Amino acid sequence: MAHQEHEDPELEPEEMQSNSSFFSGLGRDENPGEDPSRPRTEPPAAGPPLGSGALDGQASRYFAALDSSVGDLRQRAQRLIDRVNESRKEDHTVMSGFRESLLLKVSDLAEQLEEQLFQLYSLHNEQIQERLHELAEVMERVRQAEDELQQVCRTVEAAYKDLCLQPEA
């Protein structure tokens, strides 16, 4: 197996799939292949060589390549986790800015609505004042009409008494 360092910031298809919530709880010092609730155990120490020297060299190269690949996968996973965390920080910043902008706009709209309500109240107050003034004038005319009617009633009553008191001829 050949070991290649992958430094390209573009995501490979495997990396794009691992951009899911699978790694969401992992921090910088956790390995994606490990369960954080299980205690860490060190790999068992290598025992005596099982084969001849030629096989031993091949096996050690194989395990070195495997260790290198696992290390590379861990580094790539950690870079993905770092990207996810960075993306989350950026999302939080964007949302905070959006919230502030939205609060300002809502506040401005509330002020405009309040101003329009006050203008409407002012208009209604003027109309109410006009109507109350007209009502006061009508009530004054009614009072004057009552006074005139009472005066007419007194005059009619006095005339009736005068007619009733006159002797019949």
C-alpha cells in the first residue's frame, strides 16, 4: 500500500459522506474509530517472529503501511471534524448576525406601526372632538327648544286660565 499525504482542501467523496453527524461529538483528541465510553487499551506487544526473515520484512512493511494508512485516515477524519466545527462556528456567527439584523428590522417596523397608530388615534380624536362639539351645539339647541316649549306651555296655560275665569255672557 502506498502512503500519500492528502493536503487538498477539496473534499473527496468519502470525506463528503463523513460530513454527517457521525463525527459531531468528537473533539480534537478523540479518534473516530474509538468508542469514548470504552477505556483505551494499548495494542498487545509483538511476540516473537513467526516466519523467516523475508516474511518478517514483508509483514513489517505491510503493518507499517497499514499503520500509516490508519494514521492518514485519523488525520483526515480529524480535518473533517475540524472543518465541521469551523463550519458550525461560522453558522453561529451568521445566525447571530441574522438575529441582530432581524431584531433591528422588527424594532423599526414596530416603531413605524406605533407612529401610524398614533396618527390614526390623532385623526380619530379630531373626528371625535368635532362630533362632540356638534353634539354640544345640538344639546344647546334642544335646551333652548325646551325653554321655548316651557314658555309656550306657560303662555297657553295662562291663556286657558284667563279663558276659564271670564264670566259667560
